[in-house]
Amino acid sequence: MTKLYNKISEKDKRQSLRNNMPPAEQLVWGRLKGKQIKNCKFRRQYSVGVFVIDFYTVEIKLAIEIDGDSHFGDGAEVADRARQSLVESSGIRFLRFTNRQVYEELDAVLEAISQMICTLRELP
């Protein structure tokens, strides 16, 4: 069986993305790191196959994506759906937010994350 998570071949990509996080991702990371929400440990720039997820928690298999401008260009929606389907096929749940939501409704974004953590922890 091939390794699916955090493949060595994707290490440089993950490091580059961590070192160049967009401002919206930095805001969310500032609130996720250090188990600040429901004592849940998140990792940033976690890869599944060749895809890199913005934030991920192994405990409940939850991915969080912050969609910036690049997610709204030609063909981006189709590519995002295909990427998300592949990642979800490994049992990972997704939450998606836009940069605008992060900037204008950060508390609501964090509450949605908190609620999803509680929901997923209750599942068998």
C-alpha cells in the first residue's frame, strides 16, 4: 500500500505553503494552533496524496480549506470539487470558507469549526 498522508515527495510544497501563508490563513491558524478550539490539534499544510490541505486534524479527520482568489478562476471550481472528492474518499470531512468570510465573519467561522469538531467527536 502506498503512503497517502504527508508523502515525502510533497514535503517541499508543504514547507513552501507554510512559509508563505496568505493573510486569511494566518488569521485562522492563529486561532487553531495550540489546541485553542475544543482542545483539538490541527496541522497546517497537510498533504493527502498530491493535494495539500490548509488545516487538518488527524483526531477526527477534518480538513479546513480557506479559499482565496485562486479558487474562483476559470476551471478552479471543477478542480476543487475533484480534489475534495479524492480527499473525502479517504474518509476526511471538509469545511470550506472564503477569505471574505474569514475577514468579515471570523467569529462565525470559528464557531462553525467548533461545532463540526463536537459533531465529529460524537460520531461512532
